Amino acid sequence: MKRLVRVLLPWLERHDAVAAQFGFRLPEPGEDICAETAAYERQSAARFARPPFAAPSRAVEPLPAVIAERGQRLLAALATALEGDASRLRAGIVDLTELLSMQKAVCLDDIEQRVALASADDWTGLAEICLPEEGGDATLQGTYDRDGKGLTITSVNPNLRVTPVQNFLMPGSGVRVIGFQVVFGTAHVHVISYRGRLILKDGYHRCYGLLARGITAIPCIIEEARGFSDVQAVGSTLIGAEDLLGSHPPRLADFHDPELSMTLEQQNFRKTIRISAEEFVVNV
């Protein structure tokens, strides 16, 4: 089963761009790659032919009064999750055309349905999409091991991921818990402000769809990054610092530019996480 993805081809390495055009597989020995290489070279030339990056011309604006209270509730909830440290977060209105992209691709499944009711002059409707007050994902499935010491979790949502190991005391019990969180990224649209650049962190599927409908001003949560580690984790497969902070970074709007992106087929998949604990002895 295949799915369609929109790919920022000129921000891939040459061999990755060629493989993407072959359905995200390596070409066979002797297989002609001239057309795919030429497409990559053409889009790379278009990337560097445009003017160098300029800081956003439109400042982040406060939320309109009709959704301001929703923004404050969300910020309060985030402060609780961050143990009160939410000083780097704020709610506001950003221009999607000013955002940079650190994702190389966006899955196109169900985008139109997700934003079908969105309207540029309906702030309440846009807040329902961009600042939802309820998270969760109904596509999450999983099974426990018979001994209760392991589990396998799977979802069609490619954003499923596991956080680094955490060590904490259960409130009120004093019981120590060492484990992981399984998350889908943030439920809200999350933008990172770093070195004068606004970078979209979470919400690509929604933002792609809103741009396709001509909607550019949206509500979101903005985080002031302390360093690049707040933008993305070490070892990430996203577009790296050299390109994001360089003279010709990828813009979110480039996903809609046929000179800078391409719709390709990718084998569909389910994201799976396996977590288990093992007990054993070591002679000393």
C-alpha cells in the first residue's frame, strides 16, 4: 500500500533525493537515474537562485480577544507539564509564509478533510485546529507481554515517538518510577523562535492544509529556544542546523512550490515502539 508525500527535494542529499524519486528505495545496479538526478539539480538550482533569507517582516501578534482565554488555558496546562517552567512559551498569531521547515516531507493523507471547515476570518475555528484543548490519538494500539514487563505500541501516526528515560517519584506515594513517555508530539501547532528565525516544530499536516486553502495567519504556541537542542534532538533525521540557519533555508511554503518540492509515493507503514525490562544477574 502506497501513500503520497510532499518532499522538499533540494534539502536532501543527492543520493537521498534520487532514492526518494524511486519510491524511497535505492536504484538497482545499472538502473538509469539521469531523470531523477536532473530533477534534483533543477530544484537545487532554484533553491539558490532565490534571494537569501531575510528575518520575518511580520512580528508575532497577540491572540485576538475571542480566543485569548483558550490560549491562556493552554499555556497554564503546559506550565503544569513543564513543572511551572513555561517562561519561554507564549501564545500568538504567526504568518505561515514566514515559517521555516525542519521536516523534509509531509504526508498528504486526509489533509483536506482535517482543515475542510477552516476559514481565515474564523478565529474560533482556527483555534480548534491549531490550539486544541484535548489531545490523544485514537489510532494507538498495543499489546503487553505475558509477564507484564514489556509492551509493543503501534500507530499509523508517524509522529509516534518515545521520550528519553525519566526518573521521578510518584506524587504522594514516594514510589520511584523509571520509564518512558510515548507521545505524538504536541497536540497544538508549535513554533520555535531561534536566532531571529521562526521554525515550525509540530503541526505540519495542519499547516500544509491551511496554506493550501490560502490561510496564512494562524494561532499557535511560540517557544523561545535557548539553544539548538530546543529546536531538535541530537541525532535527528530532520533538516539540520547548517541548512536551517544558512542563507537559503527551507520555508514551510516551499512544500507548495513545484520548483522546490515534489509529490512522491512512499510505502505506507505503521510506527512501532517496543519497550521491555529484563532482569538478570552479573557475577562480581
